[in-house]
Amino acid sequence: MAAVLILYSGKLWPTMVIHALYDILTFSETPLTQDGVGIFGGNIGSLIHVIISLVLWVSFAAFLLIKNRKLIKQNVQILTQVQKTDLTIS
């Protein structure tokens, strides 16, 4: 998902913000993140949580990839273009 978001936006910061927010939610001490609470309690609940998360992230990534292929192709060209720097060997 992170790679798709970078290709879609052409920037790294949106991916960093989403990752930070996801980490805050994951490592917070809320009922959503505690074992044995609600529908995600126990081994089966953990498996359900993983499957739901996987389906949501993959669906969102597929949507972004399919929605605007031309933009993604442009961003790939920009991101893979060799930049001239002081370290570049002539």
C-alpha cells in the first residue's frame, strides 16, 4: 500500500503520515487494540482482524492503481529519473 501511495502521489510524506497514524492506533491502549476484546478477541478474532485489514488495504491499493494509470506512469518516470548531483560521475 505504501508503494502504491508513493506512486500515486509522487511524494513520500503522505505515506509517512498514514504510517504514523496507523502506528499510533496499533500501539495505543484502546479496546480496539487489546487481545480478547470484542469480535477480534482470541485466535479466531485475530485472524479475522488480519483478513479484514488485508482486504481493505489491498482493495484500496488496487483502486488507486486502476483509477489513474496515466498519473502513476508519470510519477514512476519522475521518481526513477536519474538526478544530476555532485556525486554523479560524469
